[in-house]
Amino acid sequence: MHRRASPRAAALLTVGLLAALASLFAARPAAAADDDTLARRARACTGCHGQQGRAAPDGYYPRLAGKPAAYLFDQLLAFRDGRRQYALMTHLLEPLSDDYLRDLAAYFAALKLPYEPPLPLPPDLAADAAAQARARRLLTQGDAARQLPACSACHGAELTGALPGVPALLGLPRDYLNAQLGAWRTGTRAARAPDCMADVARRLAPDEVALLAAWLAAQPVPTTGSAAAPVAALPQPMPLRCGTTVAVAP
């Protein structure tokens, strides 16, 4: 019979894991050895975020590969400095300098890797044409009566993000999208002020959060040419002021 580890044993295992992972992020020597590259050290991230940062299959750890470097850098700072709450990330990043995090963000941003096919729509949504139309309206038109901008106005017409610092909405697991929108609604996730995503999430009804998460997770990422990459620039100014788009240039 399998025996559950005692709380003390589990705690020791966690401490040991953190120490092992943190050692991968130790300060870089002036002349790095061949086996001490940034790619090797980034394996600490891929243990949760999937091989080469492609995303984990459990649905809670998002893709890192190909995200805008400025966005990744800002999120690393947010975990390290307490704007995003996740103890494991905070412990890993606390000892790391801005320059090191900038290099790590640039490493993952430069990985241009194919996306996995999306999972199908949940059966209830697949059978509900009205709900699907509602999701498309929110994504492409928003809701002017609630001062709710279209998702595409900030995340690009194809929802693949925009440089320098707006991430894609496609290629993310449903559970992750649901959790992050929920965290913004409740204030457990915060971005640089003005926090435009918190404003947007709070204007969404709870059922709209679930609807958008399910719809987005089921959409394929464009594969023609560089279509999956973030657009170089949005065609129009963003409809809301967003602190995260203020130059956090890597």
C-alpha cells in the first residue's frame, strides 16, 4: 500500500526541491562553461511550464515560449516583487537581479515553437450557438454599455499578442485563463497601475469569465507564416491605459 509522506517529510522535500531549482539560477560566472548556459538554467522553469516552455499538460502552467520578452520580464518582476502571488515562483526569483530576469525573458521569447492542437469545446458550449456568438462578440466587439473593450483591441486581431508587452490569449489552457481572470476580479493578481486587466475582469460577469476561458482555449493558434507571433504594433491606441505597457523594455 502506498503511504502518504508525513507533513515534515513533505516539507523537507519541498525545501530540497526549491534549493535544487534555485541552484540552477545562481549568479552567472564571468565566463560560463559550456554546461552552464542560460538554456540549462532555464530547465528550472520547464519542470512546471513544459519542455522548452511549451506549457504543462495539467492546465495551470502557461506557455512561455514565444511570449513578448517585455511581458515575460514584467511577470518575473511581479512574482519576485509580490504583485503576483505564487510562493514557489517568489522563492525561486527572490535572489535574482533585474538583468538576469531580463536575460531569462529574452531566452523564452526567442523560442519559436509549434503549438499543440487545442482541446475541443466543452460539450455544453459546443451545443450552444448563442453562447459561442456571445464569446465572439466580447472578443471582437466588447460591450460599450459596460465600457468593456474588445479583447482584440489590446491582444491583437488574431489574439496572438502585441509587442512590446501584450501577451497572446490563444494557446493557453482553460484552467489557467479562468484562474487568472478570476484572480484579477478578486484582487489576488495585480499589475502595474493603472491595472487595466483588473478593470476589464471586474466588468465581466462570472459566467462570462468561464465562457471566454473555454472559448479561447479551444481556438487554434494561427499557423500561416509568422501569424502565431505577436504583432509588431496595434493598429490603434489601446482603449484603456495599462501600466504594464509602459516601457519595461528588456
